[in-house]
Amino acid sequence: MHFLRIVYGLIVVMLFASAAQAHPADGYTPEELSPAYGTESMGLPPEWGIGDLTFTRPYPDPAGLTAQERYIVAGARGYGPLGERLLPWYNDVWAAVSAIYERDGSMPGMLTEELVRSVAKNPENVSQAWVDHFRSPLTNEFPRLDAAAFSPGDVYIRTLTEAEKSHFASLLGEYDHNFNRGEMLNTITGEWVRAHLAGEVYYVRVYGLTGVLHNNLHYSIFPDEPFYPK
């Protein structure tokens, strides 16, 4: 079984390596990962998991990650149609999904171009590169959002139930209602802008080529004034 997993991982790498070349972030340089990444000190303890909300420790060894996987969890820098600095890909996906959920009250099973454009300030005028950067850097397809089981390049995002919120609140002490000091980064200008909490707590799990790259709880926060590109 271990041998088959290794072979499967190699096949996945071979199949997805060429597809990732067409991603808008291609050519950007991934940011450095936190020194804690890949150690037992990063991420919530696995024993805090409840039901399908599981936590992985440690994350993969950073030395074994591809450039696309590093961009997914750390962001990237470069010069191109997306600007000079890219947030971690999973963060942009989660921000878009949480905006969709706040508006619609339901969680889509996967992202689509229509959904991505719908959360832009001016949906008809956003660039195709901005839309396409929501595609998985590993598959160049819009990601599934309901991947409860391992699925390379996809994610698992959902809101917590009241029982799950109580479970984590008892472990964390209380939720940080001053998250980011009521501000969030405007990725267009690089400035911090006033923002507001929407009250939801999300679980986010992100898959790389052979395993979990990130899983954590996230709080929904939105800018007081939309800053998506015109």
C-alpha cells in the first residue's frame, strides 16, 4: 500500500506539472514558508478534531514541496497581471467562498468563473487573469470545495455548526473578535483597510499533490468598502 501511494504521488506530479504552467501565478517566486512549517509546532492539535474537522501535524517537509504548493500556502511575489504580491492561494479562495456564503447563505460545491466574478466589485470588468488565479495552481481547474477526502489541488471548506463552535470555544478559551484589529490587507494597493467580521467561523483544509498542506479555523472578515479591481 505504501509503494502504491508513492507511485500514485509520482503520477499526480507528472500529470499536474504541465497543467500548472498555464496558471496566472506561473513565473512568480513563492514566499518563504514559516520556519515552523513542517514541524509539530504549527497547526491545531490533531486531538482537537471533531467529526470531519480534522487537523494534521506535521505538515509536509517544505523541502519537498513544489513551487505551486508553496504558493498555495505562503503566497508569491513577481511582476505580472496580478500585481507584485500574491496572498496564499488558499486565503484568496477562502475569502471568495466566505463572501459567496455571506451573500447566498449556502456553500457551493466548487468554484466557477461565474461565482468568482460575482464577488468582484465590477464583475464585467475584472481581468481574466484575476479570475483564473482562483483556479488550482496544481490542476489549473477551479477547485472543488467539498473534498472531504484527499483530492489533489482541491479544498474542503464549510461553516461550523453551533455545537462545533462550542467545542472549539471551550478549547481556545474564546474566539478572537478583534481579528486583524478590524482591518484586512487590500491586495491591490498593499494597504490595510477597515473591515468587519461577518460572524461565521469556517474550517478550511487544503490538499497538495500527496497530502494536506493546511487545515485550520478561519474567521470571515470583509472590507467595509469593496477593493476588488475595476
